Amino acid sequence: MIKSQREAFGRRERNKKIFNYSIIAVVAVAIIYGGYAMLKPEGPSEHDDLAKCLSAQGVTMYGTEWCTYCQAQKREFGSSFKYVTYINCDVNPDACKAAGVEGYPAWAMPDGTLLSGVQDLAVLAERAGCTV
């Protein structure tokens, strides 16, 4: 009887070790995957060239962080928006006033015109002499 109890105890201890090592392995894989996902290099986005061209041509978007239309316009560019020249009118109201911005978003074009509202990327490209 004592022998069978010792064997049962040994099996339980072995099962605990296997379970603990399994948990450690799953956590390690999750950490490695998470680190890779955070550190992997991001390739060029779909609208990088357009966003860079708009900025090079002197196009500026005026908006605010709370403006839902501004957020929609930013989403159209995706991660390429980082290349767009952007003025936050809550942070820099004088620049927005000087540009004649009355609503958001507003796009100052190279010819001096101001486009109001969310703009199709093709329209912005055409007005600035860029390609989509």
C-alpha cells in the first residue's frame, strides 16, 4: 500500500512539473512573438509617396484631435499620414487663423486655395500635381 501511494505521489509530482513547464513554454512563446511583432520593421505603406509629395508641394492639413472628420481623413492615409504636413489647430490656433481655416479638416493647397472637409486622396493628388 505504501508503495502504491509513493507511486501515485510521484506521478502527481511529475504531472505538476510537466504542467508548470508547459505554462512557462506558452508564456515564453507569447513574449517572443509579442517582442517580434513590436520590433519588426514596418515596410512602406500604400500612400507614402502621395503623402510625401503633398508635403513637398506645400500642402498642409489643418485639423484637431477631437474632430471625427479629421480622424476619418487620417485613416484614409493610414500609417502614411506621418508624412503629411499637419497643423493641430488646438495647439496652434494662430496658424489656423492666419490660413483662414473655418472648419475641419481644411487643406491649404499650393495655389493658395483652401479645401474644406474630408477630401478624396485622388482630388488632393490632382490639385497638388501628385500621383496616387
